[in-house]
Amino acid sequence: DVLDPERLIQCPYNKHHRIRASRFPYHLVKCRKSYPEVAKELSTCPFNARHLIPRADLSDHIMKCNDKGILEQDIVNQSSGFQREQMNAVSTWQAPPCEEDWET
């Protein structure tokens, strides 16, 4: 299960490290410092910071990343909510009083 905090995930910096999902973000920070040469070869997915991808494969990963769909749907939901708010908003603007009389 993807949401299981006890699930073991392989470290992208050292293939022998298997970390519980709940500790994975902390481990990534630690291992990035321990393996700076490997870190130079990896890029972070813009949709999920837990996805560390070889630089050459990043564009392919971005096209296929499952988290992209979640983020895009969230953006759609937020923008449609904003549009509903704009449509439901009643303007309280009133023209300022005018002293001019163009007919005279």
C-alpha cells in the first residue's frame, strides 16, 4: 500500500539502504550530505520531493509522474472554486456623486 508508513523504500543514494516510508524524507536529507557525488547526478521531481531521478530521466519522469495528476486536479479544483467565488461576489461599488450637468 502506498500510504503505509511501515513500507520499505529503497534509498536513491545507496541501494543497500531500505527505509520505512515514514522516515524516508529525513533519510534523504542525511544521505544527500553523505553522498554528494551521487546527489549531483540526481534531480528532484517538481511534483514530489521524495522522487529523486537521474538527471537524464527527469523529463520522462515528469511526463509519467503519478503525483502530477493529483497536483493538476488540485489546481483545477482551486481555480473553479475561485471562479465560483467571483461569480457569487456582489459588487458594492457605486459611482461617486457628480456635480456636472452636461445638459446645461
